[in-house]
Amino acid sequence: MYFVEQLINGLSQGAIYALMAIGFTLIAGEVGLVSFTYGDTVMLGAFSAYWACSLFAENFLLTVLFTILVSSLMSIVLHAVCMAQFLDAPKHISMICTIGFGIILKNAVQLIAGYEVKAMPELLGRSYFELGGIRIGYVKLYIVAIVIVLCAILSFLLNRTKTGVRLRAVSQDRKAASLIGIDVQRTTRLGNLIGCMIGGLAGLLYAIYYGSILPTMGGAISMKAMSASVLGGLCNIPVAAFAGLLLGIFENFSIALFPQGYRDLISFLFLILVLVFKPHGFEFRFKKHSRKEAEHA
Amino acid sequence: MLNRAVNYVKAHRLPFFIVFAVLVLAFPIIIPSNFVRGIAVRTVLYMLFASSLNLINGYCGHFSIGHAGFMCIGCYTAGLLATKAGLGFWLIVPISGIVTSLFGLLVFLPTNRLSGMYLSIVTLGFAEIVRIIVLNWTSLTNGPLGVKGIPSIKLFGLKLTSTTEYYYVILFLLVLSLFCMYRILHSRVGRAWMSIRENPDAACSLGVELAKYKAINFVVGAFFCGVAGCFMAFYYRYIDTTMFTIDESFNVLSMVIVGGMGTLVGPILGAFVINLITETFRFASEYRMLLYGILIILTMWIRPQGIAGASNSVLATKRMAKRVQSAAKAKRSEA
């Protein structure tokens, strides 16, 4: 019984992690940008959801729209400050810039919202149903459903539209892409925007799921997103999503084995084990282009 | 203007050096305020931390953003050895250095084949792992309560108590470490590091064993960090895990980036500048980290190698596209 309960918790938590991993993979792999701001993007998404709740009297739709608005605005600023200038410069420069931007973001939110833990209102209600003696909150189902819908939209966007082709072209070879008439700046901006939007929405779901948010939670979050997307070799969205799901399930079972304080350790260990044994991630038959090509770009 | 000043100083190196050395040595005697002396000790301590990070980031092309992990290990090794085993400061300095460098090797082993962003992610993860383990291993580290009652430093049987004496101890450690670093950097090892930073493939083709020298780089960088961490434990007398959060890593990192990577002077200058800013704007201490972020981005925009960084290295290249464009334009106008 306990096992099934933990599995369900793990699945809904893992769905959020999967969404984060998808956003990060999109930025780092598909578009080929380096971003250390991602955890703070998710954090900002959670906080903008929190602010929107008090602004719009806990209207779910308006909250979602507000979150999307805030994270896309942030992503445009991020792109202008940290990425657009340095597309052809050595990668560490843009990386350092995003670290600086992350510091600014975290501390700005900390100054505005304060240092203490904020309680997120229960946007999606607290009702639940019982199935064979297990209580399952509707929230968990909603979260999984939202994540699946978002994944479907994204997969359509990336694989079936011209925008998706452009994004992948830019990630493979910027010079060649610009030669055939793709606006590289615009495309990377768009890729970063989509990635940050997904991150913001993941932050919203995270806030709803856990019910409490902190300005400093970005570090642990970015670790989870990174470890999941590294498992996919940073380029493979389906594998990254799957890894996020696995991570959520692992984490929930680890609570039964280890003390509570060690929970965040799981994702770090997961990450390091992956990097030791499988540094290029798993590339199943979804393979479109290898990491080497992405790095080369 | 700046170049002229630098050239002037370079031409008259000795007198400038003597004045500088006298000023540094006489600082705690000239300054009557104990508060300012405390700041000076902290600044010199961070100079050592920043220098050790610069060895890793500035010389070998790695990008470690988890320096707080090494600081934590050095500090706790010293604190625990001093309180539980009762060893003296001068014995613990090398021990905590060696322990920390072992952990440096531990970080390096999984990252052997990684570079760039992956390596940064691992170092960040390492710092957090260290912090979480130290926080939760209550039986050894006393958990969230921290290590209390670390004794003061003894020199020839005398207890050092005043800030002035601590200032001289850390100054001695800094100068000694800088001397060692200088010697290392001007040996085969240092040149190998720099060649790896400039171009790993070319370095490899010239017979530089990448894995070996990268490992040495991490070990040496972590060693000096452990030395500084040991002093930190003895100076603060009390350590806990809140001193080693990600913010602390970024604090040291911003010193290295702003001051300059790839030169010995850079991190020293950076630690001085950042600490000066922090202390001057103490009334606005909440905005401190915000300012660090802005400074980091500004440095990358204006001068990516930092104020006094290695300007002839790969660290100094920025916006290459623009440079290529302007070169092409110049060519066209010539034609």
C-alpha cells in the first residue's frame, strides 16, 4: 500500500521534474545555449504564480498567464544581457554571465518577497478520491495531465513546424543556419523563451505541489533539471523527460530508506553517477544529433 | 592612460614594491581600529581563497563554481582535529590542506572526461553534497549546531589572541602560498596547465598528459583552499554549514572573475575590491549579492579577463564575431 502511494507521489513529482528537464534540455541542447539561470527561472515562475494568486484572487487561468508573461519577459532580458552578445565568444563568458544573472534574480526576489518560506494557496483544490484505501489528490492527476498536454504541444512545435526545424538548425551549426537565411539571434531568443516559459510553468506546478516556496530553492531545482537532462545527453528531450520521471520516483522511495535531510542528495548522486558511467547520456533510437555536434555548434 | 601608469610602475618596480610591502606590514600598527583590522584579516583570508580558486579556474580552463565545498572540508577538518584530537594549528595546516586535496582528486576523477558546463555542474553538485552530508552527519560534525570552541593559534608556546597577530599569521600564509604558486606556475606543471587552457588538443599533441595535469591542478588548488580553510576555522573559532552555501562559492567566484583570472595579482585585487565594496556599503548589505551579480556581468561585458587578468589568453577573447566583422570592414575599406 505504502509502495503504491509513494509511486503515485513519485510520478506526479517526477512529472514536474520532467517538465523542468525538458525546458533545460531545450535551452542547453536544442538551442545550444549555456544557462546557469535555469533554477532561478523556475523559482521566479513559482514566485510569480504566488504573486498572481494574490493579485487575481486565485484564478488559475490568470495565474498561468501571468507566470508565462513574467518568465518570457525575464527570458528576453536574459537573452539580451547574457547570450546575444556572446554567441560566438568562448562559452565560458556566457556561462559566467548567466551565473551573474542568476545571482541577481535570486537576490532581487529575496529582496521583494523576503527571506522566509511563503505558503502557496491551493489553486487546484484539495479534494481527493479513494482507490483501494489510497487517497489520491486530484491535484496530482491535474499536474500529470498538464505536463502531458504541454509535452504534446512542445513535441508538435519542435517536430512538425518550421520553428522547430529552425531551432534545430541553429543548434547544429549556427553559421550554416545563418547562411540559408535563418535569423540566428531571433531563433535563439525564441528557443530561450520557450525553454524559460516551460521552466516558469514547472515552477508554478512545483509551487502548487509542495505548497511552500523559497527564493533560494533555485539551486536544488537546477540540479534536478540538469541531472535529468544530462542523462539524455543534453540533447534528447524524451530521454530527459523519462529521467525526470525516474528521478521523482527515486526521490520518493529514498525517503523510506534515508533520513529526510538527505533527500536532495539523491539527485546529486544520480547526476554524478550518470556523468561517471555514461557521460554522453543515453541515446536511444530517438537520436537526432549527437552531443558532439551540439557542442561543436 | 592606464597603460602608461602600468608601464611606469613596471619600470620602477622596486621602490613601489618596498612602499607596498611596508604599507601592508605596518597596516595593523597604523590603523588603530580593531574593527578595520578584522576586515583586513578577512580580506587577506579571501585573497587566499580566491587565489586557490584562480589556480583551478584561471590557469587550467576548468570552471569550478563549487569552491565552498573545498572550503567546508578544509574548515571542518581543522575544526574537528583541533577540538576532538587537540592538535595545534601549525600541524593542522598541512593536514587539512592534504585532506582537502584528496577531495579535490575525488572531484576530479568523475570529471576527467568532462569539460565546460558539465564540469561546473559537477563542482556545484559536489559543494552541495558536502554541505548536506556535513549538516546531517550529526555524530561527527555536530550537525546544524556547528563546531564550537576551536582553540586559538599557538606560536612557540605563546597564545595568539589579538587581531593584529592573526593578521600576520594569515599574511604569512598568503605570501608563502603565493610563493609556492609562483614556483609551480613557472615550472613544467604550470606551463602545462596554461597550454591546456589555451587549447587542450594542441597541448595533447605536444605531449601534455591532459588527465594527469588536470588532476594535479585540482589537487593543488584544493590544497591551498584547505590551508585557507584551516585558518578560517581558527580565526572564527566557530564554524557551521551556513558559512558554506552556494552564495559563498559565488562570493569567491566573483572575486576571481572581477579581479582577473590567469594572473596571481588578479584574485588578490579582486578580493580587495569586493571586500572593500562590501564593507563600504555595509549599510546596504542586503543588496550585496545583487551587486556581485551586476559586477560579474559588467566584467564579462567590458573586460572578460577581469581587471588584472591574463590579457594574452583565451580568457580575454570576447565578441569574436564583431572583431572579425570590423577586421573585414577595415580590409574592404583598404581595398
